[in-house]
Amino acid sequence: MPGNGSVVLSGVLLAALLPAVASAVEQPAAPPAVQPLPTVPPGTPVGDRAAARWNRLLLAAVPRIAAGDTGSIPSAVRDRLGQCPLVLLATVRRVAGADGSPSHRLEEVGAGYAAAVGGRFEVIDTENPPPAANVDFIGRQVLAQNGRALVGLQRVGGSETVLVFDAESLLFREGRHGDFLMRHFVWVDPASGECSMCVWLLVKRSDGGLAVVEEPPRWLAAGTREDRAIHVDGNEFLLGIPTRRAFALLDLPPGRPLAWSPALRGLAVEPICPPATVRSLAAELDHRLQPLRDGQ
């Protein structure tokens, strides 16, 4: 899986991937409950649009040691860090619309780690990867740690065509590894069945609420390949073993920046996103996307 940081449009024109987001939430689902994002089952092919489940690739992220105390990482670990990319997959279902015309529904979003197995790229078991994936002993330790971190992904709301989830993340900001939530707003265009995603950073306030980080949200086309650059803090090693805080992201996934607005700032920090919030978020994101449509 390439990791050059480019946004892959998969042969679809940009216009088709900049849908009118507000139209994608006309029939909201039941009020959400915060729950873990599912793990994609091992053996699931990545990017098979004809599959009944997990038929859309949203993101493939290949981690790479890029900055900081890079000498603290043994070369054997560094070389294996990007062997099995993180993948975000979605299930999009074609259904009949209210007028009988074809429509599409976003049923689920999940995460996993993938590798080339038997000539195809598929999700693997992070605790017991198949021999055909060629993951050695050190690679297994790296993969197992990565897999356990998936429990930090939490669904916080959605509708029939939108799903919102948070990822607990460490990012290198202001000279240190800081705690953030990376919020993901995933939607499917009902007409085309194409998915897109918007991501932004949040921090927890002292009163328990959330606040936006002064960095622009980013719009990502489905199938984005991320060169996930990692910063290393050598002070976060104990007896030569990296702790949970030893590694931090340098940036958000690659995409098109969107301008904040007062309305978007207010909606972006809701701790959960019931259908009414989803509709308002979609309308505001639709407005923020308009300059991209005009300038494509």
C-alpha cells in the first residue's frame, strides 16, 4: 500500500467527491450512544467495492519515524513500523430511495491493520497474523501494540448517511507530545455512493468540555493514502522500551483545508452528535466546502 501522502481520487472527478453534504442527512437514525468503533474482521479485502461489507476504503495510513529522537528507535523496529498500514473502511449499502430511485446508506465504519496476503491486500489479525503476511517476531510486537490501540476509537453519533467518531491521539505541538481528540465526520453521497471525510482536532478543557484547536479542518477524499509522520520523544522510554507517550503524530491526514466559522466551531465541540447536531454540522460543512467546489 503506497504511503506517499497524496490524496487518491480513484478516477472520480473532484466534483463527484464534493457532494452537497446537507442533503446526506435527510433521514436521521436513532439518537446515538457513545460506543467503540468496530474492528474490521481479519481476511476482509481492502478496497473491494463489490463486497457486501467493508466495501469503501476511507484511509490507509503508513506510519514512519520522521522527527525527534529518531536514534532511540532500533532500526529493526523502525523498518517494521510501516509494514502493516492502518486502514479505515466503511460499509455502504445501496437501497431504494423514497421515490424508488437508487440511494446509498452508510451502515458502519471500522478500523484494522492490513497486509499483502496471497496476492491481495487484506485486514489481518493483529494478535495472530497469518504466515503469508511475512510478519516476523519484532513485527508481531509492533502490530499487536497497534491493534490494542484501536480501542481508543469511539463512535459519537451519526445518521443513515453520516458517522462521527473520535480517536484519542498524541500530536507533537509546542515542543511536546500533547493529548488530543481527532474527530472524524464521515459521510456518503446518497446519489453516487462516494464517501468523504472531514477531520479536526479537539482538546479537553479543565471543566470537562471540548475546545477546537486553531488548525483548519481537513477534507479528505475516500481512498486517501497517508504518509503518517511520527515524532519520537526519547524521554518517554523506560529502560529502553518506549512508553505509550513516546510517539506522536506530526500532522493530520493530508487533505484540503476548510475555513472555520463561528457556527462550525460551536458544532464541532459537541461531545456527542445526535441527529439534530449531525444535520447542522452537515449544513455548515457544506457551506465550508463551497469554495472548493467553486475553485476546482
